[in-house]
Amino acid sequence: MAYKIKDLPFDERPREKLKNNGAETLSNEELIAIVLRCGNKNESVKDLAIRLVKDLNNFQDLNTITCNDLIKIKGIKEAKAISLLAAIELGKRLASPSAIKKHKVISSFELYELFRVKILNIKQEKLFAVFLNTKNEIINYETIFVGTQNKSITHPREIFYAAIKNSAVKIILIHNHPTGDVTPSKEDIKFTNNIKNVGEMMQIPLIDHIIISESAFFSFFDHQML
């Protein structure tokens, strides 16, 4: 018989803790236990969640974990794996800029945090364009380009076509370096200056270009290169 959350002492039940004290008071393991719903014949769902987290090299590994990875963990079958993956994906989508329209951009670090989840375990370069209004609030963002690090990122027309379509008055570009080295290349600098010049002509200025990896970022604006 599988041990369920209701089999735990009342004050140890994650659902009751969430209901009475709020989700932010729960540990990572307790949140996972709620998603998993029940344990197995040998352990409670809370113990299963604790063991799952211990089996990870790093808690952030959940960002890139697969269904096959999860079902290799003792006690995690396909149904539990799918439920957990769905919850993880929902969290990613809530953290994405598309879910925070009208959010005012304060810093390059803030944008790095928002877009870092979108390039985890990605081996190709991606170029995102973030479109802002006069108050520096996010209107929308689009993936402009996906390609290799040795290929020119894109033509300015794709960026400014998307900017006009989204009624943007300012643009921020974000792209990843899969190597992890966020130092801008000569091509990055040339590309940024080209977009800056076109933006000035179009009266839709480029206000930053941020190069990101899974653990670092480089802002042209912060380094006074715009």
C-alpha cells in the first residue's frame, strides 16, 4: 500500500501547511511532495521527495531533468514524473517575460534571471528581442534567431519588423553563448553597433544588448559600450 500525505501526522502534512501558512513557507521537498501526491509501500511521499532532492547533484538540475531521468529514481514512476515535469514547466512559464507584461525593467541582472531559464542545456545560440514602452515596461518579447555560434546572428530587418509589429519604442537584445564565456566577440560588438545605428535611424533605440550563459552575463549598457 502506498503511503499518502494523509498518512502523515497532521502538522507534518504539506497541504495543510500550505493552506494555513502559505506556499512560501514550505520547503522544496514539501512542495514536491504535494505534486507527487503519494509515496510507496516503503516510504511516505515526504520521504520520497526528500530522497529525490538528495539524488540530484544540484536542486537547479530540475530545470533540465527529463522523464527518463526521473523514472530512474526508485519510487518515481511515469505518472509521478509527468506530474512533476508539468509543475516545473508551469514555473518556467510564470517566470518568463511573456507572463510579466507591463513589468518595468530595472536592471540587466533582472533580465538575465528571466532569460537564463530559457537557455539551460541549449547548445545553440538564441537571440531574443525584448520590446519596451516609454516607461521601460515589457510589451512583449520574441525569439528572433536560433543558430550556431559561428554564424551571423540575424539581419536588422527581422528585429525592427518585430519591434514595429509590437509597437515598441525601445529594444533590448539578449543572446546566449553556449560555451559559457559571455565576453563579447568582435562579431557581437559589430552587430550591436549596427543595430544601435539602425535603431537611431528608426527612432527605436537599442538600450542594451545582454550576452548570457547559465551562470553569467555581460551587459553592453553596464560596460558603457552603447
